[in-house]
Amino acid sequence: RTRSLAHARRLCALLGRDVGGISLARTARLFRRDPSTISRDVASLERRIAGDPALARRVEELRKALAG
């Protein structure tokens, strides 16, 4: 439950939803977390992305790499 693992879960959930079409509920089950926690974490990450251009670029690079 370290911050870096929590950040990785948020990012996986966001990219899984956006690129892979994986529901946040399914991601929550895979990570053994409450669905509302994953949903809240993804919303928090989306707000951070909106306010941080460098983070937005990094996430977009990951989206493109995963989309192939």
C-alpha cells in the first residue's frame, strides 16, 4: 500500500479502461480493492492529468504505446 503502488494501480485502471475497455469494477476485483476506491482514484488521476501538462504527455505516450 505504498504511494508508488497506489499510483501504478490508478494508472493501470485508467489505461485499462481507456485502451483495453476494462471496467473499473473488474480492475478493482483484479487488484482486490473496492470499486469505489478505484473509481475515486481514477477521477483523482484525471484531475491531476488535466492540471499537469507533463503528466498528460506521459500518459498519452503510454496510451499510444498500448494501443499499438
